[in-house]
Amino acid sequence: MNLQLKQGDEHPVFVASSGRRAHLLWALGIFVALACLAYAVLIGISFMGDSGRAPDPVSASSAAYRSVSVP
């Protein structure tokens, strides 16, 4: 494999001088970072919540059923 430059090949073929690709990647990185931050905040909020025990639907419905009097 010959990696030496020829006489006219001193510069790259294409150079993006506008910076559009770099700006796009920067914006994409900011978006991903904000999405990760939002997810971390939601996880933190869920850890700060109640004990994590949901009310038992069977006992809740049976208590409501017992409170109704049948004639």
C-alpha cells in the first residue's frame, strides 16, 4: 500500500469550510444530552416518591363492596 503523496495531492479533496456538519453533530449531541437528563430527572423523581406499594385492588373493591348494604 503506497501512502506517499503525489506532486499535486497536497490538500484533501473536500474540506467542509461551512461547519454545517459540525453544527449538526453538536445540536444532535445537545438533544441526546437533554433527553438523558430528562430521563435521569424522571428516575430521580420516581425514587423520591411514596413507598412504592400500590393499593391492593382486591381489598379496595371488597371494602367498597362491604360498605353497600343489601336490603
